[in-house]
Amino acid sequence: MTLRLILTRHAKSDWDDPLLDDHDRPLNLRGLADAPRLGVWLAEQGLIPGQALVSTARRATETWAGMSPALPGCSASFHAALYHAEPSTILEQLAKAETETVLIVAHNPGIAVLAEAMLSQAPDHHRFAVFPTGATLIAEFDTDSWRTLRPGTGRAVGFTVPRDLR
């Protein structure tokens, strides 16, 4: 069986209000425009996740809200544990997933470190190592359970950043 993992770093957020708690920062105008493009890109790849695991941070929930219209039938759940999570915490949340294709919307550095660690070979894209806002990786794993994922076993089958989609 092949499982597909989609890792998305939230879209570009707004830093205009220095008094706003980091968890509550919204997307900026560019992020609001990019999030729907990411959803459309996934749909064009024929990848509609069965479920999305989303950080509770406002910028992550707004990214999901922008992506979701292009991903019908994908149920979302929101997890405080994904807010600035370490890769091990992200994997703990993923281990509970119940569908063959799962989308995770979270934050750097955890999501970027996880993306690199899970692949046998990085995708040929000059922005992968940076994993900028909105970066989205599609990886496949030859396993039948999210609980049995091991580092270095995934194949990158797609990677994009919002700049590629504009």
C-alpha cells in the first residue's frame, strides 16, 4: 500500500501588529492570495487528501481555509500540538491519521526538518532547503500504516512554492 503525505508550511503571514501574539497573526494579502493556489495545485495533481491536520495558529487555519475549497471531501482537524511543533510531535499527530492521503499545515522549522528527514532524496527544487511560506511537499511511502513511517523512506513526487504558481 502507498500512503501520501502532503506537508504545507502556512502561507505568508502579517507582521504589522507587534503587539499581536504570534499564535494570532493572520495571513497578509500575499498569503491570502497564495493559499487558494496551493489547494488548486494539489487538486490539479489529482491529490485530494482524506484529512487535514492543521495547527491552531491563525495563519495556519487561514491557509487551510484558502486551500479547502479546491479539496472537497477533505475533513480538517485542528491541533494545538502542531503550533511550532518539533518533527517528532508532527509524526505523533500523523500516527493517528486514518486516511491514505494526509495534509499537514504547520510551521517552520519543524515542518521543513520533517520534510527533509522523511525523504530518501530531496526534490530537485532550489527552494526545498529553505521551505519558504506556502512550500508544499507531496511524499509517498510504501507502508500500510502511518504508525510505521521511518525517516529516509519517502519519495518526493511533487514540490512547489507559491511563487511557482503565480
